[in-house]
Amino acid sequence: MPNIVSIIQDAVAAAVTELYAEPVDAAKVQVNSTPPDFTGDYSVVIFPFAKIAKKAPDAAAQEIGAALQARVSEIRAFNVVKGFLNLEISDAYWQQFLQDTASDPSFGRQPKNGKKVMVEFSSPNTNKPLHLGHIRNILLGWSCTQLLEAAGYEVVKTQIINDRGVAICKSMVSWKNFGEGKTPASEGIKSDHFVGDYYVLFEQKTKAEYEAWQQSEAGQALLAEKQKPGQTPEAFFKDFKNKWFNEYSQLGSEVRDMLLKWENHDPETIALWKKMNDWVYEGFDKTYNALGVSFDKLYYESDTYLLGKDIVEEGLSKNVFFKKEDGSVWIDLTDAGHDQKVVLRADGTSVYITQDMGTAQMRHRELGCERYIYVVADEQNYHFQVLFEALKRLGEPYANGLYHLSYGLVELPTGRMKTREGTVVDADDLIAEVLRIATEQAAERNEIDNASQTEQAENLRKIGMGALKFFIIKVHPRKKMIFNPEESVDLQGQTGPYIQYSYVRIHRMMLRVQNDHIDLSKAVEYSGIQAQEKDLLVALHQYPSVVEEAAQAYDPSLVANYCYALAKSYHRFYHELSVLNAETEPAKAFRLQLSQTVGQVLASGMALLGVEMPDRM
């Protein structure tokens, strides 16, 4: 069925050309939903055509409106308000739209467009479990993959796992020194949490070592030698900490030695590295499963960290990079508003951007995507600006398809988290907390007691996870946010459970339709569509364009807020118009069919966010 907005745009363009003898691009005709204070379903912005018509906006609107009503059967009436042409759409159009939509399980999804997109998200370190920040990353990345698939793209879901380096060696040294052969199984601890505990323990042991060193003869001698006038001992030792770790710390020395052994493929070190990483992967998989996400391809930093050196050599030959006297290689981006950035150290070792250039090139050769989306926190904005600019200057064919989906910090009401201090909120603990709150609230309402224990557990899982996912996704990615577990489960707020409740209400109603064998075929006989019904029809009509816009903008909050608005509109409809006890059989059938379609779209939209719908609440 033709989209009414496209019909209006084409008709306005044709009318303007016919009336004023000047061609108009239909795609540029602005058509918006009519504000609730005015009569109409859609409003056309006439001001751009007033100049063409050489008439006042209201006069031009009257002429264009008359032409539209004469030539477009779907337009029932029009009115003009201050240069806006408000159009009322015929009941026949909405009737046909509802019939078509109700019978279309793929409504809102576009056919395959033959284009491929990669989305990289999560990308954790293997020295600790996933935490709250990862949850925002994962949910944002996953929902973008679902949106892009709905928009017709083939999507490759990837992550690059940071499985090597100093941080990973800290956990390894800590377990080797203090683990006493313990394992996740022997301690009854989820395996990624087990490894993360040793990372925290390493920082605690390092802190104790540093405090002891500060009071030692060597530490006091260095303080006397290096302390600046007016500088307190506390300030001196705070500034000196990194240098101390790299030059004086016994634990720091062990970490450096372990990293060198790893790079030299020492069998004992590699065996320990594999064992501890496997523990972490086992834990990650459980968390990913709880979040309902999966990946098509995994990349590991241990496989990619040497990539990029050939690109640096190529860039030197193209004068994209330059070499300094110490042998280090740099790129000068001052003309692009950045600064100079090192891409290869003087000792020939690579930096992160070197690896990322190599990984980008390797991925394009493997995947051949048109777009590559990196879901990474806004703390790395500068890194990606430099990376993308460098790849453009290197002439990489995929460079214009690179996009950094930057997102803001997420905090709890209690404030920020620090992994090294052990105050980070683990993803698993947060999931458990939301499920606990959902369970307590359900018990207080006594709303699912009639279900079996298995059904109760499954519905509570869907409610709790829906609360968590929706609350995070509803915020625009670039905005910082505070995640409040209690607020996320509120049935009265802008939450996942509020939308799920609308779906459950419809689901129960449709079970009654099925059980009572209610005939919905009489819906086509209904006339005199009410304002509350029209609001829902207009909202349903917007769904495909909302999905398309969200996919192109990589912004699932558009779909989240659409679903909330649709659920809110449905609550108003349900309370103001009788459904099962409607005044006529056609009205009853129409409203039931409308309800059913709203339920389908709510389930479809929430699924794009990774949210499942419960059967009861």
C-alpha cells in the first residue's frame, strides 16, 4: 500500500508545478504530523512555495489544498492555519492501512538491500568481568545491529578482545604469586569474577608495596633529592607513582618480565595466559547469554597487535607519515584541527593506532563491508578522529565508511566506579539486582501467582531484563546517563515494564478473542474513526520511517521513545473507548484488530532493542 506521506509529497509537487509553472522536488516537500491543537492528520509546510506562487502563504495554501483535494482520493478535507496546510485523511485509507498492516508480520522491516555493515561492540579486557559501562556498550551495539538488519543490511557482529598487555599480566602475576592454585571451581566463583578479583588484589598489593617503599631508606632518599620547593611529600609521591612502578616496584618488574616472556612465546607463560583467559571467556559467555547477545566473528588483540607496521611503511613512502630524529614515526594532523600523533615508537614497537589501522585493513579484506561501526565510549573520540583521518590520507577505499558510535558515561546514583579499587559494578551483579527488584514488585502486586514457577521465572526474567535494557537504550547515545535500578522497573514511568504492560493487556485480550471465537472480519464495515483510534493509526504508520531513521542515525533511542509514545497512546485509547463492549460489532472488531496491530508493533519495536515481551505481569 502506498505510503500516505509519499502520496502527499508527490501530489504537492505536482500541484505546485501545475499552479505556478515551476518544478518542485517531491522529496523536499515537508510533511509533518498535525499538532494536536489543530484539525488534521498531516500538515504541509507551505512557506517555501509562497515565494514561487508570489502570494501570501495562506492564499497559496488554499490553492494547493484545493488542488490536492480534487486529485487525491485519500484526502477528505483540508484547512489552512498560518501558512500550514492541514490535511484530513479518509477513513477508507486508514481502513485499508490497518488491514494491510495487521496481516503483515514484517511490517517496519525493509527488504534486503545487498549492503553489508560491520558493528564492533563490547570489546572487553580479559583481566576483569564486564561492568555497567560494558552493558551500555553491548546494548547499544546489539540494538544497532538489529536496526540495521531491519533496514535491509547484512550485519556482521564483531568484537575485538583485548587479551594481552600489561593489565592482563597484572592479573596473571597476582594469581601466580597469591593464588595458591585456587580455581573458579574450587572457590565457587564465576570465572571472570575470579580473575577480576586477582586484578583488584594486584592493585592492593602494589599500593601496599608503594606505601612501604615511600617510608624506606631508598624512598626517603629520593624524596630528599627530587622534592621541589613547596611540594609536599604526598604530592611528590603521587606524581612519582608511575615512574616508581616502572623502575622500582618488584611487582611492576614481574609484570614487565611476564609481558616479555609472553611476547617471546615462553611455554609456561603462554599456558598460564591461556588458562586465565579461558576462565574469563567462560564468564563472558554467561553474561552475554543473560543479555541475549551473540557475535558473528571474534578478533583478538594477541592476533592483531603486530598489524599495521606495513601500513606505516607505506604511509612513509606516500609522505602521509614522517620520521623524527629518534626514529619514531608520526602523522601531522594540525591542518585537520588535531596535533601530531605517533604511529610507531622509536624502538619500532606499535601503538594502539598502528594496530587499529592494520585491523581495519584486514577486516575490509575479509568482510568487504560498506560501513564499519565502532561502538566505543566518548573517552576515545580523539583516537577515532585520528584513526579515520589517517586512513583517509592513506587512501584506504573503506575510509569514508568508518563511523565511531560514541556514547556517554553511565553512572549509578551513587556515582562513578573504579575497577582498580574494586568499586566497579559488575554487569552480573546489576542484572541480579534488577531481577531482584522486579521479583519483589511482582510479589507485592500478586500479579503472576497463578502461573507455574517456570512461567513466573521466565516472565520475571523478561521484565527485569526489559527494564534494564530499555532504561539504558532510551537515552540518546551521546548523552551521559544515570542508571537507577529502582526507577527502571517502575510500571508508571517511561520504562520497559510500562510498555510490556501494554503488550500484556493486548495479549490477554487477543487470547479472549481466540477462546471466544470473536470474528474480526467485520472490522472492514467500521466507519467514523475516532480521534483516539486515529492517533494510533498515525503512530503505527510512522513505525517504518522511525526504524529507518534510527538505523541511519545509529540511534536506538528513537525506537525506544516511539514504543513508549505508542504504548501511552494505547493506554489513552483503551481507557476512553470501549473495546470488548464496543457500541457495534464492526467497532468491536475494528478496535480489536487495531489493538492486535499495536501489540505486534510494540513487540517488533522492543525486539529491535533486545527486549522480550512477557505473557503476563
